[in-house]
Amino acid sequence: MPNNPLFDDPNFQDLLIRILGTDLASLRKCYDLLHPDDFKPLRGMKWGRARWIYAEQALQHFKKYHEPAGKLIYSIVLDYGRRLSFGDRQLTELKEYGEHLKGLKTINPDSITDQVITFKKERLKAKAIEELTDLLGMNQLSDEKWMEITQKVIHPTSEITVSNYLEELDARIDRRRLSLRTVRKPWTFIDPLDNLVHAIARKQLGLVLAPYGRGKSLFLLWLAFAYVYQHLNVLYITLEDSKDDVTDRLDSLITHIPMKELINPDLEELSVKRFKQFRRFIRTNLKIVDGTEGGMSIDGIEKLVLQERDSGFDVDAVIIDYDDEIVPPVRHKDRRFEFSDIYRSMRVMGARRNLFLWTASQSQRDTEQLKIISGDKAAEDISKLRKCTMAIGLGRGDWGDESLFLWVAKHKFDHQHLGVNIVPDFKRMMIYDRAATYRAAKEYDNSDPDSGNFE
């Protein structure tokens, strides 16, 4: 076989292994073309065996679970080494190489996978010509065989995963065990709601439904804060409020300083101190896109996700505030059909890019006084509820004028049509004030919010 200039380059191997561990689209594109032995080390190559093992475990994880290993790749590899009774020196090498991988930025993953596909296709062509020549010499080259061999070259990979349900029980059990070690369904950090239901997982769409001014944007900002705190990279797209407004709200939320007081010079030092304290706990990032000038479509948002991925920012969650400002892929006379296209495109994007995806929608007029904001109260198009995984209505609460009633209007995989009271702190941009909620629960219901005070 010809020499492999790509896989003889450890730097190229490192970048490829990094994206095989994190990027679903790249795995789908080139998984069928790769084999662990492609990463077999040359003599004297630094971290040679560790690199080989990381590649093998990343490929095996995708074969078994149809998703990248993500941050779990490091513990998976170390568990593998311990099962094989690796010595201290070998385990240290695995740890060192893992730290090396963590420090890499995956610049332009498509460029890397395209090089892999091009190289592998050339090898497939050479092998196909050799096989066709042999069959022709033996007078065994039928039309069917010709088609079979050439199709392997023309279509070497498939991005559509077909699984055999009856043969994969062990894999499903392993997947469920594995979910205990990773953030599969991140918390909202709204205790009564988290005690009631799980939130969405990757490839799923969450919807916040509320009348004007009820707190849709604050709910989405709270989710962004909660996700970043759980070590997820968040891309927050604001289509209505300016970037300055969004960042001021976040500063108020994080520092617990009322938004109006952020301009107070006497509080600047406290603001900086509290922000730095928060920043020390965060290992990931939150990026904000100001789309208030209009023209933002789901296709454009997906391009932003890919653009950030190419620059080294692996987006885990996309939060869009809010749906009415999204440009539909096709203009219709009836706004309902536009929303149907928008939500279908959102759902597909979330699945294709392995994202947690949230947006918000306005409820119908004259719903401001309603406690329960149900799915049939969605403005313009109720089909939004059919296309999302989870929908939460923000209604008028029972615990005072500013309290909220969170109604699970729809959930495909957990309880629905039940809800909880919470108390926000709008001055500090907090959709959920834990202490105030506990006080109100005692005062109004003589109950404990952690018990799930739902109806």
C-alpha cells in the first residue's frame, strides 16, 4: 500500500482525534472510512500508543452510541487502560496526551475531514482498479460486480445511521449507564421545575411560551447561565433586544446587583469581584450574537454554529430570543406556514448539529391574566407545540403579583400538563429567586418547593 502522509503526521492525527471525539458532523462524514490502525504509531513517535488508543476508543464509542464521546473520552480511555492493567508510566502517558488534546482548538474541522475523505477515496480507487482487473482477468467481472465495486468508491460513506433495534439491547443499557456520567439533560436550576420533570436532551427543541412582558427573555438568559455553569458552550442569539441590554441583564443576574444599580460607581468594585468569582467556576464559554438588525434565518444560524466550530468554539447549546424575529426559509401569505417551516428547520438543525436548542414564543392576546398558559394559547400557530420536545408556559402565579406559574404544556418524554409556582426577582434579572420562592411556599402553601408543589 502507498505511504500515508496524513496519518504519518502526528499533528494532523491529533486534530483529527480531537474532532472525532467532539464533532458529530465530522464523525458522520468520515467514520466509515477510518480504522483504528490508521493511527498506528511509527517507531519513536511521542504519545504514539496513547494517540492510537484515543482514536480507537473515539471510533468505538461512535459505533456503539451514534454520538461523539465528548468530554467522557478521557475517562473512557483511562478506564480502558486500567482494565488492561496498564502500568503507571502507560497511564501517565494517557493522561498527558489527554491534556494535550484538551488544549487543542479544532480549527476548520471540515478541512480536516475533507482531506481524510480525499485521501481515502484515492486509496479506494486504487484498490477498486486492482480488484476489477483481477476479476476481468479471471473472466468473472459481471455487471452486478462492477456496480458493487464502483459504488463503494462513489459512495464510501453514509450520514444516515441505520440501527438494528433487536440486536442493540446491550448498547442501549450501556448508553443509559453512560448518561449517569455526563450532562445528558442539563438542569434548569429552577428547583421546583427540575424536581417535576427533566429538561431537554441534545437534538431536542425546547419552547418558552408567555404573553408580552412576562419574562420569556429572562427565562432564556437563565437557561444560558445554567448551561454555562454546567460546562456547556452556549451561543445566545438575540433578535429583539440589543447586545448591550442582554449583557447588562446577564451582569445583573450573575452579580446579583439590580440592573439599574450597575451604573453606580460605588458598586463597580463589588460587580467586578462577583463576576470574577463566577468566572473562576466556568470552564466553557457564552457567546452572544446581536441579530437585531434583522435577516436572521435558521440557515444563517446554522452557518454561525459552523463558523464558531471552525474557529475552535464547539457549540453545545443554541438559544434564540425569539421565534417571531426569525426569517422563514420561504415567504407565505399565511404566517402559520412560515412558523411551521421555521420550527421544522430548527428541529432538523438541532438534530444535525447535536445541540440543545431553545427558543421562545408569544402567547395569544388576552392571556396576561391566565395562570395556565397551555399549548393551545400559542400565537399564530399551534403546530409549534407538535414540533418541540418540551414547552413551558409562563402564567400568572398564585404567590403575589410578580409570581409565575410554570406550566409544562408539552413534554414528549416526561410528565406534562402540570406546573409549579415560583417567585422571580425582576430587579436582578432572575427568573427564579430561590430564597423568595421558599418563603412564598411557606407563606401561601405551607409547603416545600423541593417536594414539587405542582398541580
